Amino acid sequence: MKEHSTRLALIRLLADGHFHSGEKLGLALGMSRAGIAKQIKIIQQWGLDLYSVQGKGYCLAAPIELLDSQRITKLVSCPQLELIPVIDSTNQYLLNQIDQLPSGAVCLAEYQQAGRGRRGRQWQSPFGSNLYLSTYWRLEAGVAAAMGLSLVVGVAIAEALQQLGAPDIRVKWPNDLYYHDQKLAGILVEMTGKAGDAAHLVIGIGLNIAMPTAATAMIDQAWTNLSAACLPLPSRNVLAATLIERIHQTLIEYEEVGLCGFVERWNRIDNFLNRPVKLLIGDRVIEGIARGINEQGALLLENDGDITAYVGGEISLRGC
């Protein structure tokens, strides 16, 4: 964190979206203009879209609202909240200290150097553009009860975003949020625990808010931003607080009613419900009509009048 302090101070100066000369930035940070230029190159590598114009200086392509832990904790009750601007992975950070955390602990970041998604994929995490949030939850009912937890969290996030002004947000089995058939967010649930003991869960959410196109070269599927789905776009700090509160409330509810209490809510906002899809399980491709989920969180596919439940794999629209 210490080695990033100058870069973070530089970003705070540039966050207003106005031009700042290298000379004035250098005076503010006690650096030479050459030193500022070097730091600018590094924060560009973090995914910040930044202009450099001779005679005018440096300017972000658009103003950014930086996360503020004090503001978030005023908006939501949380037993522990850490904002670490530059991190390898918010999920891994919590996993590394899972034995010392209170249930409901949260980690937020502005930039992930090694963010990860489902099945070991990399999660693109440019600085200040999106929301990278992980929370730890102790599930007393045990490991078996955690089945389908990503579905429950998906419902929580989708319903929260709908109430914030994005009515067309939908869920995709088993762990994504979609807007107009494009990926908006992903959920990664990682778990430790032994049979007969409580399950220790780390639930990570990556939500695209205003992802710059330059940061998406490695993304191999259709994606979108919350800025396209929600007008006006809520404050990032309000958004973070809202999602933390909704996720924690939903996890408490899940412990009381189980997944069966969420099946109808899921099916109501299922992006693929009653649409022709293909399910990929390893090298196997299964086609059918999506019929929602059952009380175990399995995907229901109809083929020739028969409905079969599947617990693994990935789906997409048939023909995509």
C-alpha cells in the first residue's frame, strides 16, 4: 500500500476530470515533471483512461468518484469494512485471514491486480471504473447448505439494482447478472469448511459500472456497463453500501428459508427463462428450453417434453 500512496494521491488530484499541468501536479506531490510522467504511465496501466495534451497537462477522460470507506460505513452497518485501493484480489484477501474475520466482514478495492472469476478466469478490474467487493459469511448450517448460494446472491444484487433504477437487470444461471443479453456482473463464491461444521464463505462480486473499452481486450463475451442500464447512475459509494446491506439481509433470510424461498424470485428475473439454450458440460453440449431452477438450484432444461435438472456447466443462447 505504501508504494502506491503517491499514485493514489495523483489519482485524487485528477479525479475531477479537469486538466492539471505536470508542473502543478509535481508541486503538489513534491516531484519533478519527469517523475509525474512516470507515475502517469503506471496508473494508465491500471486501466485509467487518461489524456496528455502538450501545454495543458493531464486529464481523465471522465471524472471518477473514488470509494470512501467512511461514507460507506455511515450508510450501512458492517462489522468490519476495509477499503484497499490496490489489491491482488478482494476474495483472496479475505480467504487469507478467514479465521480472524467476523461474519459480514467486507473488503472493497479500486483496482485488482489479480482479480479472478469463475473456473479460474481472470476478472478485468480497471481502477475506479467498476465495483469489486467481497464479503465473508459464516453459514452455520454447513457446507451442504451452501449449495446454490451464488443464485441467492444474484437475486439480491439484481433486485437491489432494479430498485436503484435499472429495471431490466436479469440473472443468468448460475452466477452472472445480465442486461439485454450482455454480462453486467459476476459472482464468485469460495468456501472452506469440514462436514458437520459451519461453512466459511467468501462471496465476491465484480460489477461493471463504467468500464473503459480499452480495458476489455481480454474479454471474450458480450458485456455491458451499469451506466447503460441505469439512469441516473447511482453514486459508487451509495451503490456499494446498498449492495452490502442487501447481500447481508439476503444471507440472513437464506439461513431461515433456504433456497426454496428464492426459486420464484429467481425465475421471475431469469434472463433465459423459456428461451432455447445450450448447456456446455465439459465437451458435452445439451440443447433445450430453459425452464428456470428447482429447489436445489439446478438448471431445468426441457427437451422433447421431458424436463431434466443439471447442477453444473455453463449456458448460452442457442446459436450464440
